[in-house]
Amino acid sequence: MGIASKIRINCLSLICFTCFLATASAKELTFYVTDFGIDQYKKDGVLKTGDDFANAKSSVFPELPKEGQVLIVMPPHQNLEKLTDDQIRQEILSQLKSRVESGIGKGVETYELQIIQHIGKETYFDDKHQKAVNRFGKCAYDAIAELRSYLASTDHKNLSFHGILGSNGTKVFSENIDAWKMYMNDATFFDGRAFKTPMIDTIRALGPENVRIFNTAGDLPAPNIFKHSIGNHDVAKSLKDMFPAITVGWVDPLDRIDIFGKGHLAAMKYNPEKKFLVKLWNSSGYSKPERLSSADLHSKWASTSVSTTQESGVSMKMKVEPDSVHKDSTGTLDKLKKDVLKSQQSDDMSWSVKGKNQAARIHPSSSEEKICLSLRVLSVEAEKKPLSDGVMTLAGIGWLEGFVIDPNNHDIILIGRFVPNWPTLYLDDLVVNMRNVWHRESYPYCSLDPRPQDVMNLNQLASRTGLVTSIEQMHEFFRQLGAAWGPQTVVVGGVPRTSRHAHIMIDADYHMKKLSQGLVEIPPIRSCLDIVIDDAKKRLNSTGQIPALGMSMSRFWFHIGRDEPTYQQSDEIICLEKCSVVVLTEKQRMAVDGTLSDDYSQDDSHAGIFAQQLSEHFQQAAVQVSEYADLENLFRLNAILQAMRLYNAADQANLNLRFYLKEYVCQADSPMPDSLPGLANFKQAEEQFMQGSSLYQYILFPMSCGGVSMEITVSDKQFSKIDAARLNQLRRMVLQTRPTPDTLSWRLQ
């Protein structure tokens, strides 16, 4: 849904995006954080934090009621220097809380929070002024984060935040990622002055599909020589080449001649009357120009899906949109839905529909036997103490396939595949992920990070390799390296640190580290050591020269497949179509303080081969490694819940989710250690080549860091109705095979 729809038809926004308690009246609150950059302040204290836009020079949405307009005004530099960051933040927060609470009381659901920088053309190139603006910007974004937490604590769970930044506002935004990354859903940049490197980090934090960059004809020139600004259209196009999912467009105002400076931020203000010629850039060139208003520009490409920062590790960020769901035209889902309802013929707590027997050691995608689970009955049974095994383990359901909405029984029925010995999901997993999705928390992620001091120690040791002159010295050298590689810090986000979900992510990450270093084996996946050794041997035999092998660090993390998840959809049923778990990798560079960051300038081809092999064979690996099977279960669970919330399934079923969202106390929590032992391995490889039959010996020591990023963003684009007939059949099976309305679970085969 575009910005225009959200402002003009807030009731439609509520229907489409609120998936809360059936008895609740909470409304979705939408916040647009805007910043026009320089020349927005006024002298003599005319503008103050907390004011509406009556005296402001600009606004993106001027038609908003004054109760939805809130200024965040930077004080003059001499005043700012006298204040601590905490004082600045608290003053902003106090005004935001007061204005937003007042607006909520008057029924306002959409707000523009406009940051006013105290900087102009005469001070724009002054480093002192830019640092002051950056400092204030960080305080402002921190205060907005605290506003979000405050509203969430007062039962306003349906909150979304969207950035609309122009000029120097893009620079402040891109250089304060840590301040907003936990709550900002997406961002649109107009004639930005952000530089390319921090913009790359910004795109990764938001997710490429949630970033839009527009350059306007007639804007002032922006650099692309020593510094590279996104205000230069060639820089924006280069970012599109790096991140194909971002939107990059050229906007030409039709009401003026293209004179330098006259086009600056011309399209940033939402205006149905102002017309532009708009064309988008992609790898094959520009799209056909469209005649659009600036209101169309905001509405056409603005994103309303939830997206948060990507970390190394496990990322469960998924983009789920209605276009991801395809209509099932084959009738299969209808048949399955009928069979499930038809099997509802006894008073047992569980029931099944018989079919083929499946072998124990296969992946669930190869199984035809399905488990159905009633969320309504589950919540009733879970209130009984002690919990039964069937309730605790969701009746054995693990690899989720979809869900059926059953309005007649005020129920949502989960559908999953069943094979013997495949790990089951737990009630805790369902509750933790449901709260994450419904409360729009940061997507679940984890990482195992080396300590900066250990990285520095390794770098110092590696610099001494030239002093090693014998095999014995080499073994001692690598023994010292192994000892220097200390414990890895455990980082968890998006879910409680003590949750079973968090432990699964960390366990899967730790196993992947072992696999990458050859400490465990899963044929045909080769470790990084074996890949490097094989490559070295090939080069040696083909060139007769010993390849240079230095210290290289790369991070790996589990992630959802590109452009996934996708879904099939029919009436009152949605099923996952694609939800692949893959491994991503980035080469790391070390700063002087030992901290690591992604090195975008080069790739580690050996790490890339390992990541590709594990991605291609992940399901095969999951059959052998329970940690991977558990992780795949969680990715699918989160994707199903994202679709459930997006389509208001609970409201359609009139199912009260309060037990899951508020009342249930997790049973499987356990302490998470602060760190895990660092992993190190090396292999000794011998290879002869023809020049004098000399024997060369290679000893390699790879290092990796990373984890899991369950980064799952869901929007309409991922839903299709192509397979509607099959889904309708499935839905009928689910509903017709249910023994009684009070049956907890049953099977389809």
C-alpha cells in the first residue's frame, strides 16, 4: 500500500495491516520521519521541538492535520554544545510523547516527524557544523526509538516507521544507522548528499527492496571523483548494480526548465498536482518514462512492509507482500482443505488421514503425509497444567507448509509435513515468533563475533610468517594462532536470548563454523580448507608457482533465499511455495582497533564456493544435522506467521490470540552463555610439481565469523493465485477430515 492510501484512507490501512486480538481496538500508527537537510531552520527561535508545521519552510505531507505534524528542531550550535546527548534526547522524547499522545487521543493515526537541521549554505562545508548536525541527528533518531518502545509498552503494537530524506538529511541518516536500524521499515532518498560507503551499509541495514533513490533534473551537482555522493546519478546507478532490488529513478519536473539548483528536492513534497517525467534505471537501461505527480511517486514505490537491519549470523528478515502469494488454479488446495475437515470424525485429541508410509531419513519436502494443528484448541489445552507432550511439541508438527482459516470454528489450522525423526517445533517457538511478528520487533538474528583484541593478536602473529623456515616451526606457529583465537561473543537479537529459538540459531551457526573449517564433514560439501588446498594444487600444477596464501577472514550467515519467501493463495488458505535457507558471505577487513567490517571492494572466492555448496545442499545437510533441520523449521514458521499477520487471518477467523501474545510463559528457556570457544583448524597438504621434483607443503589456517540472520520481509508481491485449485482442494481436505471442532491435531496422507 502506498503512502497516499495510508494518509487518505486510514481505515483501509487498519483493515489490511492490523492483525491483533479479535477483541482489541488498537490502530496502526504510521510515522514518516523526514529531513529536508540544509536551510530549513529559522532565526530568533521561531521553530521549536514539538511545534506543528505552521511556521516551517517545508513538509512532505502538508495535508496532515496539525496534530500529526511534529518538528524536531536542532538548537543553535552554541546552545547545543552546552547540552549532553542525554539532555538532547530526553527533551526530544518528552515533546514527541506529549504530541503523539495528544494526537492519539484525537484519533490521529499518521504522523510526520520532521527533523530541522541548524545548518545553511554558508556552513554546509564546515566540518564542525556537519559533526554537530550528525550528533543532533543521532539524538533525534535515538529519541524516536524510545518513543517507539514507549508506545509499544502502552499496547500500541502496530507501529511502522518510514524515512523520507532529502539533501543533507540523507547524509545524517546514513551515518547514524545504529540509532534507527531497530525500527525503520524503509527509506526514500531525494537528491541525497549521503556518500556511497555509508549508503551501502544503509541499504544492507534496511534491505535493498526497502530503499528508493531518486535524482532530480536541475539539482545541484554532486561529487563522483574523490568522494561519491548519491546526489550524483551515476553513483546511484552503481548502487543499483550492486543491489538490484533497490529502486533508482530519474525525476524530471515538467513545470520548469532544468536549471542547476531549481530542481533540488522538487519531488520530495507529496503533491497530487505537481507533475514529473519519471524513469527507472536497471541493468538494461531506463524504463519507459511515466508522467507522474509527486504524490504518485510516493505511492507507487513507497513500502509499507516491515524490514529491519541485517546482521551476520542467522537473519530471519523476509519480505512478504500480497504479490508473493499466487492463486492456486489446480484445485489441490481445495481438495486438501476438504480432506482435513472430512477426517474430523471422532472425539480424539488427534486424528489422521492414511496414505503412503515414508522413510525415516528423508527431507519433509519429499513426504506426502501432513499434520494439521488447531491454534484455538492449542491455546485451550496449553492453559492446562502440566502441559502435555502433544501441546509442548505442537503434536509433532515441524516443517510448516501453510494454514487454513476456519471461520465456522473461529480457528486457524496450521498445516505441516511429517516424516519420522524430523525435529518438531515447540509451543515456545510458536509464541516467540508470533510475538516477534505481531509486535513488529527486529527480525531474529544471531552471530558469534571474535573479540577485537583477538583479531589484533592474530594479525600481529600473521605478520611473522616470514620468520617460519621449517615444518616444525610452522606447526608451532599455528598452535600459537589457535591459542590466540579466543572465545566468540554470542550476539542475539529479535527474540529472547534465553529462548529455544535463540539456542537453535547459535547452535546452527556454530555447526556451520565447524563445517567451514573441516572439523565436521557433510559430503559433498567441502570445507574452506579443502577448497583452498584444491585451488592451490591446481594453480601449482598449471603454473609451477606457489600461490600466495595470506590470512583472510570472511563471515558467513544463514539467510532466506533471494526474493523469497513466496506463497500460493486461495480462499481462506495460504501455503508456502519457496522458503529456501541459504548461506551468504562477505569478506572482512580489520580496523586499527581490531573491529571487523565488510570489505565491499573484493570477494573471497573460496568462501563464496563454500557458501554456494552449503546453500545448494542445505536440505540434504538438514536431514543429517538436527541443528539445520531446526533452523529450517524456524524460517518456515516465521514466514507463515508473517503471511498470517499480513492477511489478518486472526480477524478473519475471529480467533483471539491473547493467550499467545500476552499470557503464555515460555517453558523451554535456558541460559545462553556469553561466549563459545573459538574454532580453529588447519590441514597439511603435500604436492609435488615437475620442476626438480621438489616437495612443497601447504599448511592453511582459515578463520570465519558470522551466524544467522532470519531477515524475512513479506509484501503483496510474493503472493500468487496460480495454484488456487490445488489449494482449495487442500483446504477442503483439512476441514473435512477434522474429527471434531475440539480436536487438537490430525494427519493427512
